[in-house]
Amino acid sequence: MTRKAIWITRRLSDATLERAQRDYDCIINWDDTEHSADQIVEMSAKVDAIIPCHSEHFSAEVAARLDPRVKIIANHSVGVDHCDIPALNAQGIAVTNTPDVLNDATAEIAMLLMLGAARRAVEGDRIVRNGEWNFWSPAFMVGKQVTGARLGIVGMGRVGRAMAEKARGFGMDIHYHNRSRLPEDQESGATFHETLDSLLPQADFLSLHCPATPETAGFMNAERFAQLPKDAVFINTARGALVDEAALIDALESGQLSAAGLDCFAKEPGGNPQLAKFENVFMLPHIGSATVATRDAMGFRALDNLDAFFSGKTPRDQL
């Protein structure tokens, strides 16, 4: 059988690239440069499949211009808000993602952000690193205790449940809002809230784990931040598009939020420079899935989907 040609839009893990090059004719973006819509369209005439990351955008306009040679977009991500799936499907292009394999890694980052924000990690690191730690008192660097606090989770999917499992190790009282209530064995004692209006006032800590959709875009706005308890901590490892960043900044400035932990932003890469002035905001550059084991698993999952598709089977992660 003639080897299929694929375009890998970012430098994936070494193990992923080794397997891809073994089984396919690969065009690899070794230097991780950005690609415009025109460049994506141009590349589509050269390959049978594309393995993109969330940084490449396949809008309806791009989908309509893709060369008919491309038959599948095998995303190296769980979130697919960068893809207009109906528009791609209308062009006869299959779309897949990589669920399941990054749950724990992303939940670990959410826990890191929650702990770092609550315990003033940014400020503390600066003080020690800059040689400013020259005093102590019982009132010095007092933060917010995580153990025993109430954690609100928005989106109790795979990552949300992994976050809840880890938070239980800190004795946290888990509350959640989801499109539908989980079976009792998956709830593990968590309290379900049918509405955000019910959940938010209970959340000493609020962590987002829901997808970015037209319905959820900017849902964390001024009204929603105001519903949280005074001095709440806000964590986002999902998507920056879920948050009205101006409202987040206002909530931090007013003291409505005592801290925030953020791994994603409305503008990526780059983030929001206005947030950099807050020492009570612990920020990371969207690295929720950035472990060797997880990135290998994501790459292999994308390739598994390609292998299935080109052997005439339905990929298990086809959307």
C-alpha cells in the first residue's frame, strides 16, 4: 500500500515522531513556527492527513478552502474548539481528538495552581529569589488553607473527575456543576448543583474543566465572579475563552478574589500582561499536559486514529 503523507504542525514527542516517520511520509514543523490560514490551505494540497495542535485553527473559511486530498484532521489535543467540526465534516474530512490520556497530568497542574495561588507562591518565590527574606512574624505570608475547603468544579468530565479525586486527598468538600448529574459511583460523595447559580456561592475554590463552546464563551463574567464567596480562589486549566479577563482583573483588584491560578488565557501564546502585575496570580504557559508520558500518549493516540482511518476503520476518537 502506498504510504500516506501527513503534516505534523508542531514538534511532537520524540517517540511520536519516530513512530510517525516509520509508518508515514512526514512533513514536520521542526521549529514550531506559526501558520497562517493561507499556509494551512497551501500545505493541505501536499498531504493526506494533518496532525495539528490547538494552536492551528480550522475555521469554516479554512475548511472550505482545504484541498480535497486531506481526509482527516487527527488533533493532538482533547479540546477541539479550534476546529469547526461541522464545516470540516461537510468537506468529507474526519476529525479526531485524544481523550483520556491527559486527565491526570492536567489535574496535577490544576492542583499546583490551586496550591500555588492559595499559598502565595509567586510572592514567596520572589522574596526568597531576590534576597528580600530578612524578617519573619506570625503574620508573614499568611495564605488560604486548601485542606477541608469547598472546591467547586465546573465540568465533571474526565479531567474534572481526576481533579476531584486528587482534591479529596486534601480533605476537600467537592461540589460540581455539569450538563448532567454523574452516576453515584462516579460522584464519590460530591454534591451536584443543577445550576451555576447554586454552585458558585459554595465554592471557596473554583476550578474550570469544561470545553470552550459558543455557549460557554466568557461565561465567567463579572456577575459570576460576584457570586463566589469573598476571597475565593479561581483556577482555570481549561480554555482562556471561558473567562472575561477584564472581569477577572476587576475581581482581583476589588478583593472579591483572593488569588487565581491560570494555565490558559484569551490570547495564546502571550497571555495577558495586565495579569502580570498581580503577585496573587500564579500563571503557567498552558502546560497542563506537558509530561513526557502524557505527550507520548497523546501522540500515539493521534497516530492510532490515523492508522484506523487509513485501514478503513472508524477511529475510536472520531467526533
